[in-house]
Amino acid sequence: VNKYKFSERHTCRMCGEEFTQTAFKLSDSPIADSYHDEANHEPKFPLEVFVCSSCGQVQLKHVVWPDEIYKEYIYWTKTSPDLQAHFKQYSNDALVKINKNNGLMVDVGCNDGTLLKNFAKRGWKVCGVEPAENISAYLTKENINHINGYMDIDVALQIVHEHGQADLITCNNVFANVNDTDAFMAAINELLKKDGTFIIEANYLLDMLKNQVFDYIYHEHLSYFSLSSVNALCQRHGMEIYDLQLVNTKGGSFRSYIGFQSKHVIQPIVMQQLAKEVEIGIHSANMFKMWMEDIDTKGRQIKSTLTQLKSDGKTIVGYGASATVTTLIHHFKLTELFDYLVDDNPIKQNTFCPGTHIPVKSSSELAKERNCIIAVTSWRFTDLIHKNNPQLNSPSHIFLRIFPNLEELGDVN
Ligand SMILES: [Zn+2]
């Protein structure tokens, strides 16, 4: 049974340059979010990272993903209050930048239509594109105009046929998962009006570097974008980035405003940020190698600390069972050290961390423990998790920040 799609790239998906050298490798890892109810069940795949010497695109060499991943999607925008407010602000900002008050707006990967509704409220004609069948059924019920599928040339032509070309196309937190970015851009080319704007919002490589979010690297994320790589892709398709916002969603993202060449005034912030990327050295595989070496040093410290605690007879529980945790546990080789993980999301409870025998339980399980070490595996949320769990104070438990710095946390007052 071929459960996974698998291919290997030899050229940059953004500019076509040939790969010359691997920047770094993470340990082989299973598909990061495949938390299932069987231990040691998921196959592992290489996580090899290339940096394009021409455009600075960071990307995985091996393209692997479950065939069915987007058919039944469990993430709903409307359940996140943060994202509700975010997309309201997004539509305000975009309307100022694009200098249009109405027209056709298309949201690619529209999820439950949160952003579409914001534009519809302002009198725009809207159309979503959404691959997940369960979410599409919801959109139909809510009477939100959409197409159930992936953005490609056929879908683009169908929209043009039914509604005409788009004044605005948006693509938020979706582009990193697109394998054939050239085909995607060709579809955008057909769909967008000559004076229209295409917005890509995605995680920003510079923030990933700065915050050492190496565990965001897993197979679902094929690309880690710099602006220079996005601009290189645009230029291949007669387009360019003309404006830019840096936003703090998902640990640091960019929102790039893209148009056909010479149709918009390029704002100074675009040139400034492109120059900054060169300065930081995003075209240099060596810079990434050093970045990863620093992270690996920290990983060895975490492993030796947890190994010591384990040999002292402590129970070690990881707090957080997400896709990033799969990367963290496999890359730092911590599988043997955790007795179990806990997660507050019921979907994760009573599963196993992919590719391991580590069970995932409810955090209520911790009340039964004495003298246990709580190592926060969802490390970006360490302070929040610590603050939300005053009942787990010492002496019964010890909270441990594991990354980016090892630190025992005091009691919550
Ligand atoms: Zn490239």
C-alpha cells in the first residue's frame, strides 16, 4: 500500500538553480503530525535541507507527504480567537495597500472562510479555493462561494469563466506546502487582473533563524521563504513584490504584496528588507550549517541532562505533543527518555508520538505523579504552560524549560 507520495528534487523550486550542497541534515523523522493509536507505526524519511545559492530559498530535498493529508483537515481558523482578530486586521491593511475598494477576491486555502467573510462584509465578491472535503461541506452549508480543490490552471480558468479575473488573490500559510510553485504561479497569472494584487503570507525564514525554530522543519513544510526567493519566483512569472508587512503570526511571518511588473510603485521597505537578507547571509549554506551546529550543541545538553535525571530515577514527562515535537524528539534523539507526553488537545490524547513508543496522555494525568520532571516539549509556549499550571508547582513537580536554554522554572506565584 503506497500511503505516501515521495519524490526527490535536484533544483530550486523558486528559481530553477541546481542544488550544489546540503546545508544541514536533521535526523530522519516520520510525518510530523501523524499521531495515531499505534506505537512505532510510522515510517521515517530523510529531512535534508538545501539552501539555494542563487535565490536563498531554503527547502527540503525529499518531498514526502501523506496522500490524504488535506482531504480531511482538522484545523479550523474560526476556533482560534487570535486568527479571527488577525484576519480582520489583515483585510483592513490590505484594503489600504492595494488601493481598490471592491471587486473579486479569491482566497487560496480559504479554510472555513474567515478571511472571505471579512471581504464579503465590505461588499467584495468572494471565492474560496479549499481542498479539504470536510471544510468544503461546511462552506457549502454556510453559503460561501468556493471551489473544492487545489489552485491550478484548471481551477483558475473555472473562476475566470464564472466570475472574471480577480482584483485580489490571497494565500495565507499555504505556500510552504505547495510543491510545484511554478504551476501555482502560472495559475495566478491567468487569474489575476493586470492591475491586481496577489498576497502571500508565510512564515519568514529570518524569524525562524532568529528564534531558532528548527523544529518547524518537517515534511509538510517543503519551503522556508526569504523575500529574495519569493521575488525570484515572481520575476520568472513577470511579477514582483511591490510592498511588504512583517507580522508576528506563527512566530514571525511576512505579508508580501505582489503585482505584475511595472504596475505598482515598489515601496522602499521591499528593497531594505532584501538588502538585509543579503547582509545576514541567507545565500550561504555555511551560515545555516553554523546555525544548526549551535542548535545541536543545545540538543546534546538537553539529552545529557535528561539522561542524568532518568538515571536518578525520575519520571520525565514532555508537555506538548505537536508536529514540532516530533522533529525535536527525533532530531535530539530523546525517544528513550520520556515516560510519556501530555497535551491539552483531546485529538492528541491516547495516541503515540509518531515513530516512537511514547504515549500521549491528558495533562490531568500529571496530578497522579509525585516528583516528576515536566520538560516542556512545546518550548515556544513554555512560559504560558508554566503559568497555566500552578497546581503542578514544586515540591511535587519540577518544570524544566529545555530550549533554547535549559532552565528550571520557579513556582508560579
Ligand atoms: Zn533558488
